[in-house]
Amino acid sequence: MGIMSQLSIIHLLWAAMVFCQYEDYDFEDEYDEASDRQQPYYFNPNTQVPHFPFPVECAKECFCPPAFPLSMYCDHRKLKTIPNIPSHVQQLYLQNNDIEAVPTGPFTNATFLREINLNHNKIKFHLTDHGVFAKLSNLVQLHLQHNELEEFPFPLPSSLERLLLGFNKISRLPGNALEGLPNITMLDLCSNFLDDSVLKGKPFSNMKNLVQLNLCNNKLQTMPPDLPSSLMYLSLENNSISYIPENYFNRLPKIIALRMSHNNLQNIPHDTFNLPNLLELNLGHNKLRQVFYIPRSLQHLYIEDNDIEIINVTLMCPSIDPMNINQLTYIRVDQNKLTVPISTYAFFCFPHMRTIYYGEQNINVNKSTQLRTPVFRRFLTPEEYHEAEEDHEIHDHETEEDHEAENNYFHPYFQ
């Protein structure tokens, strides 16, 4: 075999190795708290991949696997400072360290960076150089969850698509902090100190590509104003919201999943959730006394731990349309004040119903009671029924902390 042929084979093997490190981007993978997984972000064919000789340059504190030459792994190494980043690196993993400051120096040559993971550090806003991230014109994904940021890390590059800032100490958003981020599709601000005053400036109104907004575990008392019509996933659980304005969701026709558990909701206007694409609605752990209209698209309804004494199926389903059948398959109604099961008329309105979970009911102040049929299932095989019973037994032993951890992020329910 000639020298030229050998060189051609080596070149092809190297090209295949570089290409194979990229995976197709799956939007749903980020709807749980899986942002610490060390897998490269999706390949962008428009990004110029730099040419570099073997072996690739790597910071001595980190690991650069030959199989993924564009990634540098510096996680779980008790680092207190950010090492210098070689110019070819596109994915940088620095999570689970003791980093407090983010200076400009280490990023000077990192012009190809597309993903930075700085989760679970001790980063502080006043120790972060102004505009340190804004200079990274190819940056698409930035993880800063579980840090000590007191303010929003402004400014940021316009290329950014996914920004995760949950579990910090952010209490305010500068008026123009989000204006220069036209490509953001996912914004996570859960578990911060945001209140209604922060949202008076309508910071999300111009985010025309925003698909998911997480505002759970904050100090909101009212619904966030002027959300963009592009929104599909909205997380507002663990706040103090007491009402939903009439026609609030008219501007949000694309909503697929809405989570508002652990708030102070008491009365829901009848057709509040008349949304054509809604699949999941979670209103558990509120103060609701009656049910409301269920859109035909809805599949999962969670209204556990409320003050509901009777479930009026007619309110949920005012009419039956054989050409447009209701898709509801699951209702969770435990920890309410029900004394009788839901009327069997529900199975005419919701022919796809598979599970109504009654659990225990809080009929008396100091005593919970189980209905005669705690869990009703239909159209299940014996194996499916047994599996479902085991799931609920496990569920009954979960702690409140388990529920909060589960609800912080959207799960990939939707295909």
C-alpha cells in the first residue's frame, strides 16, 4: 500500500472520530434536571472546525479524550480557578468544583466555545468579569445552576439558545438584560429570589423564540405578564400565585405543559385552560374547591391536595363530540375532600381514561380517609395493573422533598 493511500486512510479515520462525537440534539432531554450529563452539544455544520495536530492541546487540570477532541472535561476536580481553554475546544465541562470567579483571561482564545457547564460551583456576580460570556460569539448553551449569583450575568452573546440559571440568588433582572437574546429557546430561573416587581418591565415579551420558561421556586404572587406566544412549557410551581387573570392564556395557544402546583390558587375561571395543545396540567397543592373545563387535548391532570369536595364532570366536559374525543387518560385527585368516587359519566366524556388515583382523602381535619376504590383502572392487562399498583406504593412513600425535586423541571413526557 502506498504512502498516499495510508495517509488517506488515517485522514478518514480521524474525520470519522471527530464526527462521531456529535449527537443529534434532543430538545426533550433537558426537561429534567439532567444538565450535568457530560455529553457534547449538537454539531453545527455552519461552525468552522479548527484544524489541529495530534495530540490536541489540553489544560493539565483537565481531561481531553481522544474520542472527543473538541471537548475538555474539568469537572469534579476541586478546581478553584478556571484553567486556560485551548482555542479548539467547543464543549467545556467545569461543573462540581469550587470556582468563585469567572475572569476573561482563560477564555481569551476560546472563540469556538459552544457549550459551557459551570453548574455546582460558588460563582459570584461581583467576581465575574463584565461581558466575559458576551465575547463568545458561538456560545449556544450556558449552564450556571447551583451557584451564588446575586444578579443576572449580563451581557450575554446573542447566539445563546439555552440559559440555565436555577438555584442562585438572583433577585432582579436589568431592564435590557434579555433584549439582546433573540435566539433563546429555554430559560431556567427556578429557585431564585424573583418577585413581581422584577417582572413589571415585562422582560420576556420580546423573546420571540422562547419555548420553555422555568420560574418555579421564586416569590411571585401574580402571573408573569406578556409572555411570548411561542411558549410551550411554563413552570410556575412553588410560588404564591393566588389567581389567574381572565383570558390570560389567550396569547399562549401553543402551551403543551403548565405546572402551577404549590401555589395559592382558589378559584379558576371556567374556561381558563381552553388551550388546543395542552397535554399536561398540574395544579396540585393549591386551595381549589371545584374543577373547571378540561380541553380535549389534555392527557394528564393533577389536582391532588386541594379542597375539592365533589368533581362535577359536566363542568369538565360540557359536551361529547364523537368526532373530537377528549384525550384525558390520567387524573390524580388524592388529598382532597371527596366522599364519593367520580361519576361513571366521566368515562363517556373521557373514553381514553385509564387511571383515576384517589389515594387518601382529607375529609376530617385530623384524619384522612380512603375511598372504597382508591385506584380505578380500566383496560389494563393484569401485568399493567400490578405494575401500576407498585408504582403507587412507591409513590405513597415519597417525601415532600422528592415531590419538589421532581417538579422542578419538565420531564420528557411528550414525543
